[in-house]
Amino acid sequence: MFTAFRTAKPSQFLKGATGDWEIIIGLEVHAQVASNAKLFSGASTTFGNAPNHNVSLVDAAMPGMLPVINAECVAQAVRTGLGLEAEINLKSVFDRKNYFYPDLPQGYQISQYKNPIVGEGVIRLDMPDGEVVEVGVERLHLEQDAGKSIHDQSPTHTYVDLNRSGVALMEIVSKPDMRSADEAKAYVSKLRTILRYLGTCDGDMEKGNMRADVNVSVRRPGGELGTRCEIKNVNSIRFVGQAIDYEAHRQIGILEDGGSIDQETRLFDPGRGETRSMRSKEEAHDYRYFPDPDLLPLEFTRAYVDELKAHLPELPDAKKARFIADYGVTPYDAMVLTLERASADFFEAVAKGRDAKLAANWVINELFGRLNKEGHGIDASPVSADQLGGIVDLIVDGTISGKIAKDLFEIVWAEGGDPRVLVETRGLKQVTDTGAIEAAVDAVIAANPDKVEQIKVKPTMAGWFVGQVMKQTGGKANPQAVNEILKAKLGLD
Amino acid sequence: MTDLTALSIAEARDALARKDFTAVELTEAYLAAMAAARPLNAYVLETPERARLMAAASDARRASGEVGALEGIPLGVKDLYCTEGVRTTACSRILDDFTPPYESTVTTNLWADGAVMLGKLNCDEFAMGSSNETSAFGDVINPWRRKRPDGSIDPTPLVPGGSSGGSSAAVAAHLAAGATGTDTGGSIRQPAAFTGTVGIKPTYGRCSRWGIVAFASSLDQAGPFARTVRDAAILLKSFASVDPKDTTSVDLPVPDYESAVGRSIRGKVIGIPKEYRVDGMPEEIEALWRQGIDWLKAAGAEIREISLPHTKYALPAYYIVAPAEASSNLARYDGIRYGLRVTGDDITDTYERTRAAGFGSEVRRRIMIGTYVLSAGYYDAYYVRAQKVRTLIKRDFDIAFAAGVDAVLTPATPSSAFGIGEKSGGDPVEMYLNDIFTVTVNMAGLPGMSVPAGLDAKGLPLGLQLIGRPFDEETLFQVAEVIEQAAGRFTPDKWW
């Protein structure tokens, strides 16, 4: 599987006692397919129902029950494949992965082993330094989730909840193309963004709807690949980073002490920030994969794929490129604006017919900043795109200053309302009446003769005067007009 | 009143229509016969109350002018079929007193057509066996017994064949007008041959497998037992359907099979595969085969020698594919959700104790074989190769059919019924060899039928097998009826 040999940048190397090391990372992400029913049964996938509420006869593996493929899950997998610019396999095969566990009622998981529904694709990562890192996708396949074993409800018994049993998962396997924890985190984040754009997975890692198995190995820069360890079921982007950092240092420590790495499956313990062994290669299951004889090979036509493709939404990379081209925003701003489809839509609604750079500023700095602080998503924003657009309009047409706009934003955030009406009723309108400004300037000059003397030798004092005038006018004076009048009255050029 | 249980389904259907008797009366006759035949051990559960209710409901429907294709016909159901509210065990201890809250699609079809359920029929555990000796409920006794050369009766109990041994015995002994069976490697055709009954395994996909306890999913197929070819045709019409719950069932119209019965076979090409002449085959079987050929020739069929060169690999390949699928299909019997549980020290111990106690030795053997052939390092050498053989077997038939062959005639079994215990003691392969003529049909997914063709020197029934093109069961009924007409029908003398 290790076929990619991109060498990390020296800045990504880990320094060991005996020299530099390079980390090689591959990810297997399990993403729950967004669908109302399970992969092979009609049972509901609603989260939060009472234990064993979402269970059909098929999910409980009653005798004589047979799986029937859910067409919507197939469509979702194809959409995802298209979103990853991947090869779609018109014929794929479901296999049985056999093992015993109480939360696996059939005694096997239906998965796709040799012939997955989606082949090779690519995900582009936008790194903070502006670099774009391409990570290969090896494959995507459909499989059933298992149920949940609950060990902490009784000292003597384990309880089993089959609500999750049979829910459709997409396992998306990357190539070992990542070279740092940051790249791995960016990969999960970007994949999550793409899935959410497509509507094929909600990406909710807290609910376990997206989780990652992280394969980590280390090598001397550009050298022979090392033995990898797989860290199972890491359920947040932050933990992905922590697990990789810990694991890479652990492996380097062993190698530098003259030891060797055992190929094994490990668990990440978020409490202690470390990984620990779960089972070694010798203890690995023999899953006895074979094609599921209850299911015919999954086949569909090119026309079916084309039809799904025609209805795909615009994806983050394309949207980002368009924002840069059409709105003139910076690549970084474009990346931030397109992280979520709803945010991008919000931005476009604000930017349409307005100064796009100003709109981007307000959306990113004021709105996103505030939403992040409050822990809200864009969907829960108390300020609508119309309202924010109204504020931008008021700035552009000179009705309010940027400073007042911030106050106005606070009012709209807290109380709602039409910004233009608020400006009138709250008396926030910018004073452009030169008479009123002149009066204020005169008052400030009269009250501060010492400062008037000082400014003659130190013209940078002008800022202090502007501040005083703004104070006098309650911030409503047009700063441009204040500047000009001040300059004239103080005899500055 | 004459013995109502002696009537064929077609005869009973017509008599019920003439109101000669009621469905309740017919059902009572069968219930009485079942009660008197308990030494045969054909039924593992009799459901007389349900039968009486269903029969009464049938009479009520008839009175209101609503008459289904099987209106009032009493049937037995192999215990592999899940029946709602009625214990279903696959004749295994592991299912204990499992009572499904659902009804298999095939039996749903039968009841929808007006049939009456008499009870659940014995079979080999999980349908794994060729003699009904692996059942947790004990052996079924074949209603047929050997005659000694002097004409006296040898009381040695004989097997009814397997795995559908309860079905074959019940139909032969008039304990049901017809019965359901399942056939994974010959489990309908071999017991039919051993009991002088007609059994058909339809094309894979013709009947839904939903609600039938799985043995080997790619080979299992439901089918009927009956006393006449016509009855089998009537039953199959009700069995067959496309089922959205079984995606391997096929969406093709179900023909009126009964109308094929009695149609001339003039001009039909019957293939005789030379590879079915196996070493050590009794001369009686050879003679029966020749007799069958002569009957068909006399009826105007063209007889053509054909070659199915991969036949000899079918049995070993079958005993890889079937156990492989079974080892996985039977993993769900783990003592966690239903059926037997023997609690151990931890979960692994519980699995081991439960499955050791719940599965009989033949089932355990096949799970072990299946697990082995699917293991890493052996998968390609066994399972993948067996699947390749399967493709070649199917191709052999495709070539013959493409060359104009309409049906293939072979012996159904290499011998007549043997004694209980005669083959179950030592080498399991000796038992497996019983399926030598029948497994190819499952491997190729084709329809196959066993029709009684005569008695051997010991007075035991022998059958001939007809193999057809995919979904051409009509030709099988057509040709089988010619054999039936020539050979006559065979009924055991009642001794129980």
C-alpha cells in the first residue's frame, strides 16, 4: 500500500537524538452516510432514540433474514466519490468480514474488500503557509457499522445497543501521503468540509459520525519506510494531531534506543494524551473475507453516475477559486469563507452587489469572530446576511463610520432589526454637516491651547484632536470631514 | 368415506370444489394419519389447532366464493422455514424453542393461496445431511421397507433421505398432501427418490429465500414435494415469486406450470451425460436410466449423448463452497439474542460452550471445514478454485443447452434408501457421495427434478433426475409426466 514517497520539508522533520526523522501518515476515515435508513435494512438511523429502538429483524440477524441494499446509500457513496474526484466503479462487490462480538449480530460485517465502489481520488489541503498539499485517496467503500457494547451499566453484564448496527459507513482510505500532524489534521478537516458540502455525512465527530484510524510510521528523511502502527477510532481533529505527535515520538524513542517497532493496533487515550497497545499483529483477526452470497454484485450505469454528477453542488476548491476570481478576496480569506457551505452562501449573500472585500472583512472578522466566541454555527447566527449587508451598505454610503458600524452590529446581534431603521431611531447617523463639526473642532481647540502649541512641532498629535472631536460628536462625525476641518483650523497642510 | 389422505392435490382440489367434503374434513383426516404415524418421526411439531382454524377459514372463503390455488390443501412445512408464532428450530438444539415473529415468503405465498399448515417437518440439522440422521429430534423412518428375496418384509428401518427427510416421508406416507423442502445439494431430489415422491428444486432465484434458515446462500433453494408431477407443478406455482426482500430472487413471470403437464415432448432433445456413469454404480440404476431413455424416446423425444466434463469436480467443489458459506451463515447462532445460551466465564467461553452444546457433530464439522477454507493462506487454494470449478460446471451445461438440449436425464441417486446407521458411522465422505448426481445442479443454479421411475429388487423406489435450462421448469414437468405415466406411481404399504 505504501507507494507514495513524497519527502517532507525539513521544517516538518522531527529532531531525534540521532538526527532527523520524517513521519509518514495515512488515514482511514469512517464517515456515517447521511441517510434515513440503514445500509441493508429499512430501520431508522435517527440518533438519540432509546437503546434497541432502531432495530429491524435484519439488524438483529434473525434466522432467514436477508440484506437489501439501500439505493440512497449507494448514491451518497457515488456522490462522495465524485466529490473526491475519484474513479467510480460501475461494478463493486460486498464481502463478509467474519468475527464474533456481541454487538455484531450476524457474526460478520458486510463490507467491500477487493472491489470497492470508489477507487482512487484526491484531496487538496490548503496549508496556512499557502502551500497546497495533494493527498491521494486510495479508495472508498461502503460497510455496516456495528452496534454498541456498554460495559459500565452492570458489574457482571455487558449491554448491547443495536441502534447503530447496520448503519451505513463510508470508509475512506488515504494514501500514506501526509508528513505531519498538521497535514493530517488539515486532511480530516478538508474531508469533513467536502462531505458536508455534498450532504453525504454530517461530519459530527462528537456523535461518532466521523472517526479516523491513523496509520503512523517514521523513517529517516527519504529513507526506507518504517513499520507502522494503527491508532484506532480517534474522534476529534485535535486528537488526531495529539495521537500522531505522541506516536511519532514514541516510535523514534524506540528506534533510537536500538529497538524495533511492532506492527500493532493501538488506542489513543485523550485523557493521558498517549497511545497504548490494543493488539499485536499475531493477535490480529483472520476475518475470512468472502463475497456475500446474499447480495448480487452492485452494478449501475455510467448514466446513473453522470446524473448524480450533474446535481452535485459546487465544492470547496471550486468555490474558493471562484471567490478569489470573482470577489477579489485573498486566498486565505477565500479558504476561510468556504470551510462551510453555509458560510460561503452567507458571504455571497452579503457580497452580492456590494464591496466584496469589505463584505469579506465583516463576515470573517466581525461575524465569524463573534460566532466562534459564542460557540455558534453560521446557521444559528442572530445576524442575517441581509442585516449584515445592510450594515455594509451604511458604511459604504457614508451614513455611519466603521466604528459606529461595530456598535450597530452589536445592536443587531442582541436585538435584531433593520440596520437602516436602527441608525435613524438610535441617532447613529454620521454627522457630515460641516457646521456642526466645525463647532466641535472649535470647542476642542479653545479648550486645549497647550495642545495647539504642541501640534505645531509635532504634527502626529492630529490623531489626538480627531479623537477628541469624535468624542464630542458621540462618534458620529464623519472622520474624513473632521480631518479636513482640523487641518484647516490648525494650519496644518 | 374413502381415505381422503390418499387423494392427490389435484384430486382433492377438484373434490373440494365439488363440495364432496370440506377442508376441515380433509384436514382432520391428515391430523388423524399424523397421530397414527408418530413412529415415523416425520413431524417435529404438529399444529392441529392452527390447522383446524386455517381449514375452517378456508371453508368460509370457499363459501363466499373466494378460492385460492391451494384452497384447503393441507401441507407440511420443513422446520427450516420460519413460521410466525410457531416454533422453528432447523432441527438444531441451538435454536432451542425459537419462535419467529415473522413468516417466510414461500409459506406466506402458500397460505395466501389457501393452503392449511399441518405442522413442522423433521430434517437434518440446518439441512446438513443426506439421511435425516443429524436432526436434534432424531431420525425419520422411511415408510418404505425392504423386501427379502422370499417376498417377506425386512423390518430394518431405512432412512428417508435428507435433508428434507421429514418432508419426503410425510408425503410418501400420506401425512401431508404436499410439503415444503429446501435443496442445497440434493436435499429435495435425493429424499424424493428414496421415498417414491416427486421433488423439484427450481432455478436459483425462482423462490424467495427470505425467512428460510440459511445453510449456503448461493445454493439454497425452496421447492415442493408431492405425490404426482401435476401436484408438484401446482405447488411450485404458489411457491414462486419475486421478493423485494430477497435480492437474489428473480423478477420473471411465474408460468402456469400445471398446463405444461401432459404436453407432448415430441421433438424435445434429451441429453444423456456420459460422466454420470460412475464406478460401482449398481446395475439396477443403469437399467433404470436406460428404461427412462426408452420411455422418452417412445414419447417422441430425441436422445442425445452429451458431455459435462467437469462433473467429477462438482462434489469436492460443493463441499468447499457450501461449508464456507455455512460457517459464516451460522455465526449468528451465538447465544446472545435468541436460542440456546450456555453461560461461560467470559464472552468467548460463552460462545464456545453455547455452540458446542447447540450444534451437532455434522454441523460442527462443516463449520470447521468452512472456516478452514476461508482462512488467510487457504482462501485462494480452496474457495477461489471451487468458485472457478463452479463456473466451469455451469459452462458445461450452457454449452449443452446452446447445442439444443432441452433437458438432461440422469439417475437421481447412486442407490436406493439405505438403513439407518449404515452410512452415518464412519467416513462422512461415504454419506456425501449420495449427492454425487444432484450437487452439480445447485452449483450451476439450474432447475432439477426427481421423479419416481421404478422399484429396485428390494422393492424400494428409485428416481430419475431431470435437469433443465434456467427458469424452464415447464419442460421438466412436461418430461417428468411422461416418465410418471410410463412408470406409474409408487406408494408404500402402511405398516406403522
